[in-house]
Amino acid sequence: MVTVFRYTMKRFRGQIIGWGIGLFLLGLMLVSVFDSFAGQQEALNELLAIYPEEIMAFFGDFTNFATPEGFLGIEFFSYMPLILGIFPILAGSGLLVSDEESGRLDLILGHPVTRSAMLFGRLFAFVASSILICLIAWVGLVVPMLWSTMEIDIAKLLLPFASLLAEIMLFGSIAILLSLLLPSRRVAAMTAGLILVASFFITGFAEIISDLEEAARFSPLTYYQSANAMQGLKFDWLAGLLGVAILFILFSWWLFQRREIRVGGEAGWRIPIFLTRK
């Protein structure tokens, strides 16, 4: 398992650097422009008064926009699940199936490595990569605070990233499971992406349309705590997201143990209507 972990970490190296640098620069830019908003809450309130309440409800609480927590909540953390969610979807959907479709997985499993070691070695590498990306993004917010008027306890600033990491784990586990259930990686990634986007809009519109409140209870992003986590992290929400992710991983492990490895290419739907007759 250690060998699989180390090899997979090398494969994730480019994604860690790419996502890390991108989020680092984003945090650097946002904190640097915060000073232009600080102290202008009154002018901002006058401007926001002309905005429809529905828009304000969808995107978050703008009343504290000129505060460090409110600014980061709107400008950074509110969009992170949608933006950074691309990483776990692509990484999770290809964690096993990308090698299967290229014809490498059967060769790898021909070596003295079990399927469990293969799955969990790669899974731990995915978790470690996600943690590193979040830590680099956190550093991107902390570093510019050295010359900015933004003052936030850097330890408390880790709490929103803990909630973000739980969402990454959940959508990564969804992508892994779908890759083992659906015919190909691209279909699995597309389906997981649709779930992410649908969850984002259902959670947002539930603040406006009361009929969506029941559906929002099943939306993963309803339990994303954003910058509000700095006021107190809801550990039950965090545990719930991680618990569901673990269940999906265990189901994926069970499926992978019983799966017939393809030599290469995509699988079929295995639905009678799509089967070709000989």
C-alpha cells in the first residue's frame, strides 16, 4: 500500500501544484483588495439597498461584507465548493477507472498487490493531496494579512477549510463510486459534476423558494459551513459529511473487490435495450 501511495502522490503532484498556486494567488489578491472595502460599510449598505433581496439571499449575508469574515465568506469561501469541487470529481472518477480504460490496471494487479491495497493506497494519496491543496490555499490567505488591515485568527481560519475538505471528500467518494457503477470515467465525472452543480443551486435557491427547503435537506452543500465556521464549527455536520463519504468508499471497495477488470476501453450500460444482438 505504501508503494501505491507514493506512486499516486507523484501522479497528483501536478494537480497539487496547479490548484495550490491558483488558490494561493486568489487568496493573495482578495486579501490585498480588502483594505479598499474596509471602513466603507455605510456606503456599501446604501449600494446594497437597491439589490433585490433574492440575490442577497442566494449569495449570502452582505450586511457584514466590509468585515474580514463577511468579505472572505462572500468573495472566497462561498464559491470554493463549486470551483475546487472540480478536483475531487476528476481525481475520484479516474482514481481506478482511468488505468482500467487505458489497459494498465490489469497489468498493475498482475504484480503482488491486492485490490484493497490498490484502492486504499490511491485513496489515501487523494486525501493527502486534498489536504495539501487546502493548506496552500490557507497560506495564500494568511501571508497577505501581514501587510493588510484584515485581522483574523489564523487558527480559526482553518475551520472553513475543514468544512471544505469534508465536501471534497464527499464528492470525491461520489465520483469513485460512480466510476465503478457507470460505463466510463467521463460519464461518471459528468454525473458527479451535475450533482455538484445541482446541489449548489438547490442550496442557494432554497433560501428564496420555500418549496425547495425539503430538497435542500439532501443537498451536500447545505451542510457546507463556509466562513460561518469561524464563529463555531458544527461538528455534527462535519461528521455527517465524512460519514456518508466513508459509506460510499466502503461500497466502492466492495464493488471493486468483485469487479471484472477490463483490458481497455469503456464498458457498456448492461441494459437490455442497449445490448447489441449477434
